[in-house]
Amino acid sequence: MVAVIVDCAVYRDGTRLPGCHAGTAAAELRALADAPGDVVWIGLFEPTAEEWRTVADTFALSAGVRAEAQRTHQRPRLDLMGEVTVVVLKTLRYHEDLVETGELRLVIGPDFVITIRHGEGGELRHARARVENRPEVLRGGTGAVLHTVIEAVVTEYEAVVSELETDVDEVEESVFSPERTRDSARIYVLKREIAEVRRAVVPLREPLRRLDAGELMDVSDALRPLVAETTGRVGHLAELVESLDQLLSTAFQAHQAAISIRQNDDMRRISAGAALVVVPTLIAGVYGMNFENMPELSWTYGYPFALGLMVGIAGALWWVFKRSGWL
């Protein structure tokens, strides 16, 4: 179990007890939390079925809770199962211009919290360190741990959305630039990435509303304003994600319109160029038929006249096309 338990702690009166580290077995942690109000927080990273079974046995989790905690590819949600609450969160990470998703599940009992992380996102070490410097918050028990995890996940969301905002701004600038650009593929990729963010952010509003309303667990006075703040941040992110998606849709429409306009411009230029060639070719064709009885056939100035006629008509057409913007 040393490899799978990436961090663990026992909190008593808002303070972390010594002797807890990644190598501590789940049973030892459970035994260490022997005072009323103690809270055990165990962090697991991609545990195998056997490793999860060992932790679940230590905390006497029911078969239903064990199954729910092992299910993958779930929407963010909150389920009350007796005295145990199962929370599912999506984690996001912006890496190499792509949004990587993962899952973070919490199994919350009266005196313990088990976080199960899948994917590279959702790392909680820094969040744990920050909240441990605020004992007045940690005295809120398992609710404080839950809020700490959600706040860390939401902070990652904000970082990802900020990167996407930059990308959308770049796409808008490219679409409306005078240069010929090929933005369709990038717009499609960005819309797909925003869809991933939406699937993580939007469903989280309901669990947070329930937590803020006290339906999940009792929220301490010190924790209540923090929960309300996080709920507001998630609502703002949801609105921002929808706005970015609409901006991309508008940018795509503008890009398609620009392509259509450029194609029309190209066709006009091609048509104008063809007209400049066709008229002299028509005149040359008429005078090249070599009939005996043709006007100006024996005229001394017939050849210069034909060339001048070609140049004159072509010049007049060029002037007309230039004024109309076709050239």
C-alpha cells in the first residue's frame, strides 16, 4: 500500500498529527484517529482493485460504496449512501495546447475522507498544505476537507479557462487579420477542448449548491463563506465557458464568411483576367481567318490598327475592372 497512498493525515482539532506519511498503512491511520472529532484523510492515486479493497476493508465500506468509488467515466455528481457520501469530480490540466481530463472521487464518512485520483490532474499536495495552515477551517471536519479538494479542482479549472481565453483571443485575431489563414481546424479543436471543460464545470454547480445549502453535511461558520465563494467561482466559470464557446462559433462563422468573400474576389480577378485575354484573342481570331473580302485587309495600317484595337480595348477593360475593385 506504500505506492498507492500518496499522502495521508490525521487531523485533531484542526491540527495534523505527527507520524503520518505516504508509507503509513490505512489500518495504522484508522487506529491513530482514536479521539472524538478526529478526521483521517487518505489520498490514493490510481489504486488497483486489491489496493482499493484493502482501504475499503479498513473503513468497513459497504459493497455499494465500493462499487460507486470504482466506476469510471462519470459525470461530476454527489451521492448520499447512508452515512457515506460519494463525490465525483473531473480534473483538468492544460498541457501542450490540449486539455487533459481525469477523475477525482471522494468517499466521505463521519470521520474520514478518501480521495481517489485518476490522471495527472487534481494533485492535492499544495491544497493540503494550504489548508493545514488554517486550523480554524480544518476544525470543520470532513466538510473542510471536501471544500479544500473542490477549491483545488476549481483553481485548476480557472487556470485552464484562462489558457483557453488566450487561445480564443489568438483565433479571433487570426480570423480578422488581412492575411489568408486556415483557422477551421484550430477552431474545431478549441471547441472540443471547451466541451471537455463544460462537462467538468457545469454539472459541479448542483453538488456545490447542495453543499452550500447544508444538504450534504453540516457546514461550520468558518467554512460557510468559503463554500459560498467557491460556488460563485464555479458559476462564473460556467458562464465564461459558454461565452468562449459562443465566441468560437462566431469566429467560425466569420472565418467561413471571409473564405467565401476571398473566393468571390478570386473569381472576379480570374474573370477580369480572362476578359483581358479573350477580347484581344477574339480580334486576332477574326483577322486571322484569311478571307479575301475583309475590311481593311489590304489597308497599309490594318495591322497596327488591329494591334491598337486590342491594346485599347484591353486597357479600357483594365481601367473598368480596376475602378470596380475586380483587379
